[in-house]
Amino acid sequence: DTEVTQTPKHLVMGMTNKKSLKCEQHMGHRAMYWYKQKAKKPPELMFVYSYEKLSINESVPSRFSPECPNSSLLNLHLHALQPEDSALYLCASSQISGETQYFGPGTRLLVL
Amino acid sequence: QKEVEQDPGPLSVPEGAIVSLNCTYSNSAFQYFMWYRQYSRKGPELLMYTYSSGNKEDGRFTAQVDKSSKYISLFIRDSQPSDSATYLCAMAKLSNFGNEKLTFGTGTRLTIIP
């Protein structure tokens, strides 16, 4: 099973809201990733967790706050977002070496 | 110059044709090469993964890597309307530290015409 699941599928939020995106995998992968993808662009890496610890933060604004409660779960907490943060947010997981990453279906976020 | 260049298309071909998708790269440190397929409004799906020069075949798909020319290709035989999607090449460097950052091409939008 190479499935990564993400909830919710769609999210609309105002600029003052707080919301969370969730990601889950049961492949035994110990690396998990958050990406942001704008229309007609490739995914852009935001965060990497290795063994439940944050290992890479690609200079993402603090209004995005990742959390890895255990080896199967990854959250992205959102607060005070801007309309330009509207995008498809993708979660991925991999073996710790990282070169083969499996993506979830994404959460389509609209910030009003 | 971008590290990975990919023709954005769009590319339209008739059903049954052979499709060739290509990426070039400039950084010889890239050692792992992947092709992802992404349907509209969905996450990327891993199609092919290889780390050596030469060809790797999986059903109707063949991935080709030429490290000497820094060029990779994905061939789709007997193309079907269901192959209509955006195809992204991705590359990663060899590292002892793990968690390799993937470098993506810009994606090629492919349409198979019935």
C-alpha cells in the first residue's frame, strides 16, 4: 500500500481563522514532507520531518506551523493566512533516504 | 539557468501514438530520477524511479536516463486518453544525510486525443 491520505480535501478560511491540515501514512516511512503547489507550477518544498523531528524549514512564514505527533501523522497549522497562500497543499512521505516520495491527494486551500 | 529544464507544452497527440517527454539538467550531482503524473486537482503519482543510466520499462512506460548528456526521457507507448495529465520530472542528489530535496521540472501538460 503506497497511500498517503490528507484531510480535508477542500478548505475555505478567512484571514483571521485558525485551521489545520492533516496527513497520514501507514507505509512505515520515517520522513514526511509538506509542499505547496500553485496552479501550473511544480510543488515547492515547505517542511521536512525526519524521525518526527523537523529537519528542513524552507524559510516558510510563521503563519504556517508544522507538527509531527507520531511517525504516521503530520499536521500543518494555519493562522492569519493571506490570500496569496491559496494553493494546493501536498503531503508526502518516504524512506529516510528521501529520494522516492509518495504524495497524498492534497488539500485545496482558499483564503478569503 | 534552472537546474532542471522541462518543456511545458502543452503537448497534444492522437490516441495510440508514442509520446516522448524530456527533461535536461545541469547539476551532475543528481543521481536519482523520477517521473510523476499529476491529474488536474490531484496529488502527483509516482510513475517511474531510476538511478542508473539506461532504460527501465514498466508496462507502457519506459524511463530513459543518459547521465553523460544530462538528459532523461519518459516514453509512453499506445497512449490512451487516460494518460492525459501533467507529467513532472524530479531529481535528487546522492547524500549520506537523507531527506533529499526533490528538484522538479516545471511539468509538461499532455492531452491524448481520442
